[in-house]
Amino acid sequence: MRCSFLQRSFLLALLFALLTLQAHAAVFYPTSFTLSNGLQVIVVPNHLSPAVNQMVWYKVGSSDEVPGKLGLAHYLEHLMFRGTSNMAPGEFSKMIAAQGGEDNAFTSYDYTSYHETVAADRLPMIMQMEADRMQNLQIMPETATPELSVVMNERQQRTDNNPEGRFGEKLRHILLPHHPYGVPVIGWKPEIEQLTAAKAAEFYKQHYAPNNAVVIISGDVTPEEVMRLAAAIYGPIPRGDIAPRKPVPPATNPKRHRFVMTDIGVEQAQLEFTAVVPSYSTQKNTEAYAYEVLSEALDGGEVGLLYRRLAVEQGLASGVETNYDPDARGDALFVIALTPQPGKTPQQLEKALQDQLQGIAQNGLDAKLVEAAKQRLERTAIFARDSLMMPGYAFGMALTTGHSVNDVEEWPDRIERVTADDVNAALRDLVANPHNLMAMLLPDSKATAAQREAVRPMLNRDMGIR
């Protein structure tokens, strides 16, 4: 017997209410399904505007590369825009722009992602375009070789000609010696120069297939519509012969724990304390969630404890920022970055930071401060529901690093269960952690104003590249 529209609406409303009760503090309330070829599809309806975002994530990044071919994952990301058997080089982005949309891509250590935002009625078009380059990419020497020059230029602009880029690259390499996360995602220059169309084609064949990908559709759509389109457009793509991913090895301790770099292009000193800590993948219990709350408690903008202590009360820092991203297949980095006030030295700030961390670890964070940090984190989940792209990022990073839809949806509840004791235990572990590096980026006191001005245009040049 067929249900009337009102009956169906009532049943759907009842089902939604039951799901809401079961998932106490869920984030996106997605629909998830997997096609017969292994492609996982996540749908998150968002009817705030007549637009849709599609993100296609591949479970491959620079940590999956082998020595001698470093930089391939990022190079292939570029080549994905260089044409298929059905589309001319450069036509992909032109078609999106002609529809008033936007597209881009990025590569990281554990994943590569491609995304488009268009009017909702253009969803079939962008699905067909992604399905096309998932299976029909043409990597020809005549297009691949010029694109390699683009990659080399990108490295030059963002790293070789950028003091902060050079600093970050050296910092990671010292902190994570002989480790995939210690190598720049873009690769080392000598190895980039050796990349070829044939190597990229082999990498594409090894890793790009529906059973090694996740598609997240967010926007003014219905799950039923996306299911129908995905089955028709992505469903016919054959599975690939994808080898199991090699696990990310444990990180070894660095040979030194201090790193100072002086650069002619730097005007403002920077200080970074970085420690290797557990991620969602490597935590033994739930310490990654405690580190998230700790990061928010220490930073949290102007309400953060370190900002109040080092900037407001002591007047030593003009900026304090913490960063911790637990979405990784291996361990994660906990970073505290500081900028000295004018007239204050980074050495003064370093001592003050160490004193503060030691003191806070000894005395413990106040339960009210921990609770406030948890509430701020939980509010981010509420705000994320209104974002067109946040579902793509949240599910994409989780599903490509070995986690599940439920891990994303249960995140607010897991943060809520973190106690002050958990956070203080994480802080004590951070302070006692032997796998750390204190790094400084300093201005060159011998550089003249003319010398600094000479490098300024090179440093500030618009990259104009993906």
C-alpha cells in the first residue's frame, strides 16, 4: 500500500526524532551508503541556500609515497586538471567557472581532495566530471612536463622564497627524522625534478579508484536524489586493484631539541614549541580528545589561558596560538606558536612559556576553565551544521585516516565526556614529552633595510597557482 505525502512526512519526522534521541549530540545527521564498486558516499542536506558542494577524497597522500618518488601525490593532484579522454586540459575549472562555481584541490600527508561548489541543479554535471577523471585521466608528456614546472614554481614561491616556509619545512624534518610526516608534502626539489608522466600514471593507477575514494555531497539536495545520481554516474566505474595501505611508522625522537633559524626576510621573530602526541589513530584510550580540550583551553583566542598570562598579564607576547589536529594515520603534532611583543626577546618568551607550562601542569587547570573550553568546542559543531563545506572536511579527513561516520557524529559527546583530570593528565604528558622541539625564527640583525626591501617583492608575489 502506498503512503500519502502526509503519512510519509509524519513517518520521516518520527524517524528523525528517534535518530535525534539516539544520537544525543550528533553533528551533521548524514546519510551514508556504499556502491557496489566500493565507493562510499555521504550526503548532508543543507537547504539554507540553493547551492551544493561536492568533495571527492582519495585515501592516498604523501605518506604513501616511496623514496625516490616523493612529491608524486601532489604532482598527480595538479595533473587531474590536465585533461581526460573526454575533456581538454584546463577545461575542468573553466566549466565550473562558467557556471558561476568554484573548484580547487589539496594534498596532505594522508589524503588528496578535490572539491566544487555550484548551484544545486548543477550537481549532476560536477558528479559526471569527477567520475570522468576518476577513470579517464590522460597523463601525456606534453601536458605533464609543463605542469611539473608549475609544481616547481609553487615550491619556490611557498617554500624556497618564503622564510616561514623554509622554517616550517626544516622544523618538521628535525622533529620527525626519517619519517613520512617529516618530508614536505610537495616533496624535495631534487626528487620533484625527477618526476615524470609515466611515474604519475603509475601512481594514478595504483591509488585512484572508487574503492579507494569517498564522496561527500552537502547542500540543497535530498539523500534519495544523490543515491540515484551516484548509482547512475559513479556506479559504473570499475573497482581498482588497490593494495592495502602501509601503516605510518612510529616517530623516533629528534637528535636535538632546539632549532634557531635566522633569515634576512624576517622582520618579526617567531617562537614555536612542537611535540609529537597521540592522534585519534594512535591514542590508547581517549587522550586525543583531552588534547583537543587542552589546546582550546590554552589558546581560545583572548580568553585562552596562555594569552592571558603571557600577553595581558606579563606583556611578553603579542600573539599566542595553539594547534592540534588529531586526524592522522600516525601521531599528531601539538604546537604552541608565539610572537614576542616589540622590545621583548624570543628567549624571554621561551622561558616564560616553559615556566607557565610547568606551573600549570603542577597546579592543574581549573575545572571551570576546562568546562568553558569544552563548551567552545561543542559550539563549533553547531556552527559547522550551517557550513556548506564543513561536512566534506569532517567526513573526508575521518574516513581517509581510518575512522567512521559515527566517529564524526559522536565527537560532541566524546568531548563532553572529557574531564578536568583527563586534560591535566594530557598537559603533564605534554610537558614531560621527550619528543619535542623548541624552534625560533629570528630576523637577521645584520641585514640592512635595503636588503630586506630587495627580497620583499619576491616574498609577496601573488602565487596564482593551485
